[in-house]
Amino acid sequence: MKQAAKLLNVAYNTFKKYAKLYEVFDPSKSNVGISRGISGGVKQPELSNIFAGNQPTYSTTKLLHRCFREGYLKEECSNCGEERYRASDMSKPLMLDYMDDDSTNKELINLRVLCFNCFFIMKGKRLKVKQPRNIREFQKATANLFSSE
Ligand SMILES: [Zn+2]
């Protein structure tokens, strides 16, 4: 997990929060995923390749951070302009939204940045998050992200 954070060029705690949000955080799986050490790491596909539709299953989180780093997307909510850093970990509560709700459509024109607030307000209903369990977990994750203890 630390290697994954390094790979994404984000603070470990930030990574952990997002990983938990997307339910992929699992430190016990230490022998799978990204190899430890400095053996070259995982080869990243070019962003242009992803935009061209050649990597439909590419990680949304990675894509967002790479779009920020490589200047394709602005680090602010495209709806309300939210761009403040959270004091707790100096990261921004932003996420990547697929305008057509199709997460395999990674064309740049289909991507926009939303804060968690706007995402929930604009997409919550359309994405039909039905199961109470999902909602509870989403609220918990959101509360964690915004808490600044
Ligand atoms: Zn917003």
C-alpha cells in the first residue's frame, strides 16, 4: 500500500483514505499488487492512450491524480470552484466524474472534477445508490474525509 501511494505520488494517509473509500485498501495483501522495492515499478500507460479509449479499466483515482499532475484537469471543483486544501492532510476533497456516468469512457471531454459535495448532489440520485449499506459507507467515508481532527 505504501508503494501504491508512492506510485501515485500522494501522501500515504491520503492514499489510504481514498483507497478505503473505493474499498481497495487491504494492507494484508502484501504479496500481491505492486512489487516492493525499486525494481522499475509498474509501467504506466500514456494518458493520451487512456483518453483514446485503450485503457477502459484504468483506475479512476490514478487517472485523476495524473490529470492533475500532467495539467489536463484543474485542481478545483468544476461546479462550485471548491479548491481548498483540507488542513488534516493538505489534500483536496475532489473526485473524477464521468459526465456520461460511464467509467469506461475515459475520453478527456467526458471527464470533470467535482468536490464530494457537488458529486453527491449532482450524481447521487442518478447513480442509484440503492443499498443502505452503500449509503452508510459512503457517508462514513465522506465524514472521514472532511473531518479535520
Ligand atoms: Zn463543488
